[in-house]
Amino acid sequence: MEDGSRGENIKKMLELCGSDYESIHDLPIQRVEIAMETLANRYALTKRESEMVTLIAAFGFSNREIAEHCTISEKTVKIHLANAMNKMGIKSMRKLLSLLFRYVLDASL
């Protein structure tokens, strides 16, 4: 697994989306990066699974928007999200966002 480059990948993704989603600049990007890296490492998420979670949590993307952004099918997005949620032992998007939010708060300490 490419742990060191995962943070860089997330940072690049946030920068790419930043021009369309200026509100992300209101969030401390370093906290999101640290939180996502910690979450990904703890639950052995793949790079793509981490990307899907970040696009939902940071930008509020729908499955269709993620599919367009990543040039993959909507079904593939759903599969990645289901795999990530299974690894984390959660069954709802609310729980997923809540879990990530806790990691963001922990990253600020």
C-alpha cells in the first residue's frame, strides 16, 4: 500500500475540485488529509475507496458526480463505497460521515 502517497493523492484531488467548490477552503485541508489517511490505514481502504469517501464527505458529491469526476460507472462507485463501508463495519452514509468527522476532530488535537 502506498501510505506516503495517499496524502498527496488526496491533496491533489482536493485541489482539483477546489476551484468549483470554494467552500472546501473554509475547512482546514490538513485535517481532512490526516483524518482520511488515518481512517484509510485503520480500515485498510484502497486509494479508490478513500477517494470516494473524500468526494462525498468534503464536497457532497452524489454517486453520479463521483462517477463523472473519476470517469467510472455509477455502479463502480457504489461497489467502492459498499466495500469501504463493509471494511468499516457501517451500514449507512450518515455513520460513514460521522466516523470521518470524528477523525477530522481528532486530527485537530
